[in-house]
Amino acid sequence: MIQGSNDQRPAPLVQGRVGVVTLPISDTVKEVVNGRVRRTVPRETLVQVTGPWVFDREALVEALGRVAGSEARISDMIGLCDVAQVRVRALPAQ
């Protein structure tokens, strides 16, 4: 999420026009704070993002336009969607 006050953030770009294929997580996941295990994170709300990513053309063009000048903050597709404030649908693998 972009840091700053809410009135400086653009409204979310799209709803449902971007998706990524996901798989359920079967491993145990732990939350660690300051080097200490705090808790086990419930798996029911977690997925593994595997791809491929699916954008409709207009959503991709809009997202790329929104990140102009912020490219250094983006290292992957999740980063692109975060900086552009794009909602991403989880598409469970079949």
C-alpha cells in the first residue's frame, strides 16, 4: 500500500479485471516478530500465488500509467498491483 494520508492515495483502480492463479497452502505458516515465533497463521485465508497473471488490456494500461515514476518500488507483479492499487482476484487452480 502507498504510504501517506488517505487523501493522497488514488482510488482503487479496478475490481475484478486482474487475476492470478493460486493454490491452497498446505504447509504450516508462522508469524515471527523480532525473531520470535508469535503464532501459527490460519491456512484457510492463505494461498500460494503461482500464476499466470491475467489482466484485461485496459486494466494493464491503467496500472502502468499509475506507477510511472515509481518503478524503483516494483520488483514483481504483486508490487506492480500494490503500487498501482489494483485489486487482484484469486483464481483457484483447477
